[in-house]
Amino acid sequence: MFTSKANTIFQEVIEKYHIINTVDQPFENAYSKEDLIEHLLYRKCWIDTVQWHYEDIIRDPHIDPVAALKLKRQIDASNQDRTDMVEYIDSYFLEKYKDVTPKSDATINTESPAWGIDRLSILALKIYHMNEEAHREDATPEHRAACQKKLNLLLEQRVDLSTAIDTLLKDIEKGDKYMKVYKQMKMYNDEALNPVLRSQK
């Protein structure tokens, strides 16, 4: 199953990040571009993992405003990288299934395979950190028990989401579903579309 591979890579990424556990550590992909989908999945989850920790840092109520603005710009750039990686992953699937002719009654899904994979990557981060909370020695028993309940639900959600993604890919391969890649049209980064940026010209 495709998601077995994805979930394994996501776990690998998250554990690798937490060895140094800092947002400014250097990135090195564990997979070459010859192993394209593995390479893309690894990069995708690394972006998500760094951004997860950006979001923790920026919520510090005592953060310096100048540092906060810099971090906001980094989060914006990370979001763009994340979106780009989703499109690269969807392009991989478009190429993989390019010779499949959709059946006359084929339907399109509410989200593309890569956006489902995006959710799966974020879910891996939720599971990792909720597991930490469920076993945190300095937390109260009540806190650990509450987090264990949440962890159990997250693990169930991963099974369901993985099954849904694998089913979608099978349906595309059989011609029961078809997919498209819609390039993201984010207006706020475009000087021609964002009125604040446009006014600075």
C-alpha cells in the first residue's frame, strides 16, 4: 500500500528532525531524486515538521515583535513550499497514471491524492507530539490519560485516512476516478492582485 511507505517516511523524517530539534538545522534528503516519490514525501514532511515548530515559537506571548515579524515571513515562505510540494506530488501521480483512460462514469474526488497526503503528514506530527504528551513524566496522570485518549483517536484517524488515500489511488488506476492538478492561485503574494502590495509600486 502506498500509505504504508508514506507513513514510514514521515516517521523517519520526524525522528530525524528531533535529534537536533531546532528549526534552523540543515536539511538533507535521505532519498535521491531517482527515488522520486520517496524524495518528495521526505521533503514534504520536513517542511511540515519545521513549520509545526515555527507555529509553536510564534505563539510565545513574550516573543520580540521584530522576531515575530521575521518568523511570520518564514511561515509564509514555508506555506508556499508546502503548497509547491503538494503540486509536485500530484504531478507525480498524473505522470504515473497518464495512460489510464477514465471510465465514462468516472468521478473526481473532493481532494487530490497529494492533498490527502498533506493531511497524512500533518497527522504524523500530531501523533508524534500527542504521544510525547501521553508519556510526559512531569505531567499529571490526568493530563497523560486525556492525551492518550486523543492519541488513540489520532491513530484511528490515520488508519481511516490511509485507507481512503489508498482506495483513491486504486480507483484512479482502475479508471473509476480521475484527478486534476489545480495550481494554487494565492493572491496575497502577487503584486498585481494584492492591493497593499500594488499600492507600494
